[in-house]
Amino acid sequence: MPAESVRRTPHPQPGPGTGWAAPGIRYAGIGDEAAPDAEGQLAALHGLGWYAVELRSVDGVALADLAPAAFDALAGRLAATGTDVVCVDSRIANWSRPATDPFAQDLAELRTLAARCATLGTRHVRVMSYPDGGLPDDEWRRRVLDRMTALTRLAEDHGLVLLHENCHGWAGTRADRMLALLDHVASPALRLLFDIGNGVPHGYDAPALLDAVIDHVAHVHVKDAAAGPDGDVVYTLPGHGESGVAACLTALARRGWQGTWSVEPHTRLRPHDGTDDRELDGIAAFTAYGRALERLVEREVRPAAAPAEHGGRP
């Protein structure tokens, strides 16, 4: 029977091909790093036995910009295949929208995504915290805190949770600023998304940063990277780079953390920056990445976190 005619129930026990890393921790992936089209994105995930997706774009169009008919077709396809949406990745406050850009575009995108998240059955929306756009530090901070507060209040009104990523923006790379942002906004509708692979390109130690903010992390991106010979960044399979993937995942599992580990390989397609390595098959590269993560978790992470799996934190 074809996969689309059956709703897959998540396997109750963790293990390769089940879609689960450990009790309470689910695997997912950012689909447009496997293929531009929805069919290819879902094929990559389902081939891994994973029925959870993080949505960013379809056919090169951001989720908020999809025409109504295209969005309805996507939502129908997800429902028909029993695929859960764990997060949607917005452009709100991201690397392309400095704090000097009109705030109205971010409010409009969030309103659109609120309606679409309700259809998709997810509450999580990825955001960042604005590049400075040339503003002095004090004005940059003030504008970020004001905007993030307003966005969070709008998220509260719609039952959403904004997930701030450790990437570009005022609070992107420093634990003290992440904590200051959370303290200023003071709402359960703003939490953190921790991307393990962002430490190498942004120049910080990912396990150390995670340790400082781990109690506020609600979602995780799995990415790995290493410094190249010319000072460039080379993205690798998980566990093959310098990001400390195993250390970060082990720290989460030891705390009894629950949520989603979502892969963002960056090894073939990176639609947000136009990267497309045409020498690699996108679905095959994505599948190889997922399998490498499963092996890393089975061989290193779960054994190291075993005490937490049997009754609590060490």
C-alpha cells in the first residue's frame, strides 16, 4: 500500500529508522535541504522512516509567500501522509532583515504564519534577532528588545511560540544577550532554538553556549562544520566536524530534555543563501546525513546518556 494512504504512528521505542532518537526526542529535518519540491522533501524524510518535517520553503518560495492554492496542496499532502510539522522557519528578524528595515514586514509575516500554523498543527516559528543595519549598539539593543516584545505579544495572541535561533542578530551568538532577551520579554511564547553547527561559522564554542542556555532550549538544529584550509567553513556529516554535535546532544539527553532534533545538513542544498551543489543528489545526501546522525546517537549519545533514560538526570 502506498505510504500516502497510511498514517504512520510514531514507533514507541527509539532506534534507527523509527523516527525517534530516544524517549521523548524525535527526529525531523528541514525539508528544503533535501529537495525544492514538497514531493522530494517528504520522500527524503519518509525514506529515513521519519514522519516529522520542519518547513522553510517549497519550490523556492517561503512558506508565508506561498499562494493559497499551493499552501492548501502542501497541507493536504502532509495530512495524507501523516507527516507532522514540528516548526516553520520564518524570515522574521533574520540575516536579510536588519533592525533598520520596516517592522511592518515582520508583523505581516507572523500574522500570515499564524493562520498557516493553525492549519498545519504546529505552534513553533523560528525567528532571529536582527542584524544591526549600521545602528549604534544602544539603539540596536533598544530596537531589538522593542520589536521582539511586540512580536511575542502577537505570538501569544495566536497561541504560537517563537524560537530564537543562535545565528545572526543582536542575541545570536552570546548567552548573556539571549538570556537578557528572554528576561526582557518575559513570556513562555519566546524560547530558544539551538543550532549546534552555528558555532564554527560564528566563532564560538557551541557546547559551552548550550550549557549556559540549555534550560531555555525548546528545539534543536543538528548541523556540523569545520574550518576549511582557507578559513572558509566546510559543512560535514554529524560528528565529523568541530561543532561538538555528540557533546551537545548528550548534554540534552542527560537532562531528560524532550523535543525534536531537526537536521539542517548544509551539505547539498542551502536555499536561504542560494547554495546548490549539483554534483550531489539532494535526497541521497539528506538520507546519508540522517543515517549518520542515527548512528552517532546509537553509538555515542545514547550510551553516554543512559542514566537519564532510566529514571532521571545524573
